[in-house]
Amino acid sequence: MEILRLLDAANWIESYEVEDYRQWGGGFYYRLKINFKDDSMLFVKEYVDESERAYSFHWQDQNSNMITRWDNAPHHRHLLTFPHHKHTPTEIVENSEITLADVLEEIRKQIGDT
């Protein structure tokens, strides 16, 4: 899986755990827990098949407080990036980070890659 190579190469990621992985003819599903060097964590869920993609990337601090959550649940129709959106502690906003690689890059920019 390409994403595991990305995780292995990131020196700002402390560890990760594949909690679930399933693959079938036209799709896959996985769940990951990623621990960063600043003690924050990212909980990842993604489902993909021929006609659908659903994802949730939930980033929280060491005290379980949400930092950001990216997802594509089909609500917030008023956003230009519908169904893609981002939750912050204070608002729900448009979102263009829709892959795990995008989200990891956004997190890397915020916590650094030391």
C-alpha cells in the first residue's frame, strides 16, 4: 500500500497502527491510527469502491481535543466544496485536502518535520 511507504518515510510520525484493512475486486477499506512526534494523533477511515468514496481524517491533541477533522459526509450543502469540508474547533469550512497525503502534508506544515 502506497500510503504505508509515505508513513514509513515521514520522520515527524512517531508510529502508526493499521487497525483494519480489507480489499476486494473493485475497492478497499482501511482504518489507521497515526501518532505524531508532538503527541497528537490522526484517526483515519477511508472506503473506496467503483462508485463511492467516503473518508474521515480526525486529528486530535494528546488530551483528545479535536484539532481538525476532514470528511465528506454529505451535509453542509452550502459549502462550495460540498461534500468535502473541514471541522475546526470553532467552525466548518470548505476543504480541498481530500486525500490522506493532503492531510498529512497539512499536519506536517503545522507541527513541523523535525
